[in-house]
Amino acid sequence: MSASRSETTNALGPDEPAPGGKGAVGPVTVPGSELLAALLDGMDAALCAFDADGRITHWNREAERILGWSSEEAVGRRGFAGWAVRTADAEDVQGRLMAAMDAPGRQVHEFALLRKDGGRVLVRTQSARVLGADGEPAGVYCAFSEVHAQIDLERSIALSEALFEDASWGVVLVDVDLRPTVVNSYASRALGAGRTSPLGRPLGELVVQGVEELEGALHHVLAEGAPRGLVELWVTLSTAEGERRRCWRSGFLRLASPLAEEPVPLGVGWLFHDVTESKLAEQEADRLRFRSSQLHRAGRAAAECEDSMEAAAAYLDFALAGFADHALIDLAEPDGIRLIRAASTPSGAPGPCVPVAGGGIPARYPSGHPALQAADRNGSVRASAPKNAPAGDWAAERQWPRDAVHALCTVLRSRGRTLGVVTFLRGASRPPFERPDAIYAESMAVLTASALDLAAVTRRE
């Protein structure tokens, strides 16, 4: 709100009686009037005031901006009749405004007022009575603004309340120190915390992994503004049920104070939506397409191999791509009790699966070895090194390369007979094998076993 008369707060029009009826002429200055005038000058809403007789005593700059009438032209007039409202509407408007003198609290009305240039503007008013020193009604003050501006404000407030209550996206307001200040219901559920517990805490206490990428994005927004598109962030949360890995599709907005002359950052508005399920589904679909392609390519490559053992190794070479770091083929002896290493990939660096030179010596697998279990069960066995086990010892004890941390052993069967076991190994940089991985390994094992069976038949002939 703003006031247009900086020299007085109760100035009347020239040669007009004072509100009490006896009359001083011209402006009257009272102690503190300059301060009150300055306060009225700084208001963002239009304000006018009427004495008990309906004469205008105050008219600020915002009222002048909206209607075009200056304070010199407005102060001292009796009501709006003949200048700021149509004559046909004047009595109704004045009556509704002055009715506030007889009722406590504020009254809200909408009027069509006239601008100085003749145009009409629809305003929403809030009026309330002013009590005199004796406690009796002495006048009315009226604050008004253009209806469309008021509606815009109400929409903004309603949008804010909706975002922080029932939005289908997570909304978090982060201050310049990257600490949450407001968290809506969706975000509190996604973070595994309540509405108030995350407030003021570092993001590192809420996000176990991925907090560096999140904080980096927030720093970027504070320094340079919001990115053009959405950002997908993978994070790991610590919850009562354990750690959860989630993917959040995020958008960011830099918040600046609307009251400062220069843009002053207040923080960042962070909006996100949990897309973990859809991303995992996309990844699984991509993985299936790739593995299907590898099976097709492996079959084409093996068909061009003159030696069946070379064809078996070709199957494993295609299986390793994006799947494992090492592959081993152990063939069963005629008694079916011991396994003999027949082919493997290099243990030090990536390379093709090749036959083992000087093979024929049984592998020294201890009892309960995953490869022996797979042969005994005619299926697949998964194994991983304990978290606290010394690096390399777990793999060395099982006759595997020392960098192996996860293993998947699958039986090789053809024509109703167990030919051996194929073992796939992963390092610490890869996740453990899961059931879909075992299905893919079994598909490759069927093709490998057929090639090995053919190699054995060829040798006998």
C-alpha cells in the first residue's frame, strides 16, 4: 500500500471542514504524521478512508495508480458519486462501504469503479470501521485492489497450499545452506521421514548414496539458475527396512525474494517424482533385448566354427559381454564325481575363453563347492563372498581368479547326461547374480553343452 500525501495523514481538501464538523482549513500536522504517511506510501494495496460523514480523508499512491485520481483530487470529496463511480451505482456503493461502521470485523465487497480516463475497473474491497478516542465509530477505512490481481494472488496461494499438501510430485524447499525448510506429503514418504523431521537437517543424513549429485545440482541452480530439462537422480535411502535404491526424476527452480531490489536467492524449489519402477522396467527390457541379440549372434558365430570346442568357447565369449568378467568350463570325468578344467578366460585381464593347456588334471574343489553343487542338483547355484572376507581369499579357496566376488555355476547337460559345469564370475564393481541372470546363463549353457557333446562325439569317431 502507498500514500500520496507525504506532508500529513489527515489532510482535507481546501476550505473543507474537519471531520469533526468545526473547521480548520487546510492541512493539519499531528505528531507522527510523517511516519504514518511514509507507511501508507509504502503499501502495496490501494487505501482510502472516510470520516463519519462519508468524506474521504486518506488516499494513497496505489489508489492513485489504479484509478488515476490524485490525492489532491480525492481527499475532501464526499463519497465516490460523480467521479469514481457511476451515478446510478453511487448510493449503493456508498451505503455498503459505510455499513462497516455498524458492524465489527471486515466486510468484503466487489465494485465497478471509474478511472479518471473514463474506463471501468472491477475492484475487491475490504472495509472496516475506525473507532475514535471515545470508542465510538469515527469512520471507515477501505483497502482495495483490482479483482484480477486479487484472483492471481489467491491462485498463487491456492497453488502453494496444494503443492505442499496433495501434490502427486514431491516438493522440497531447500535454503541456501542446502537444508530442507518445507517438505510436502509425497516427499516425506519418498524420503522415509515425517513432515518435520527432515527440516534443517543436511541432505547427507537422509540420502546414503547419491547425495553428491543432488547437492551438486542444487549448487548449480543457486549459482546459475535452473537447468532446462529434467534430471534423473539415482539415490540410496536408509530406512527401517534397510537401504532402498530409488530413481527420482527431478526439476529445480531458483527462488528469489520479490521484495528485494536485487535478486536475492532464498533457496531452491526441488520437485521430483519417483520413477524407479518404470526405470527398472526399461532397464530390464533393454537387458532382455541385448541378451536375445547376444544369443542370436553367438549361434551365428558358432555355426562358422569348424571345431566344436571352439564353438563352445565362442558361446561363452558372447555371454560375457555386459554379464560377467570371467567364465570357466569344467568337464565331468566318466565317473561323474570329479571336474576337470577344460577352458577359461585369462585371470589377470579380460580376454577370450580358450582351452586350458595341459588339461586333464582334476580341479581341487573342496566339498560343498558351488560347481559341485550345480552338478549334483542339475541346476544353477549362486554364491558371493562375505562382506568381511579378506580380498581374494574367498575366490582363491575355490580355485577362481582372486578378483572374483560373485559366482554363478550352471550345469552343462546334453542328451540326458551331465557333461560338466560352466562358471561365470563377477568382480566387486558388479552386483551379485540374480535369478534373471541364472536364466540367461542356463540358455547359454544349453548351447555350450551341445557344442561340447558334439566335440566329444567327434573325438571318439
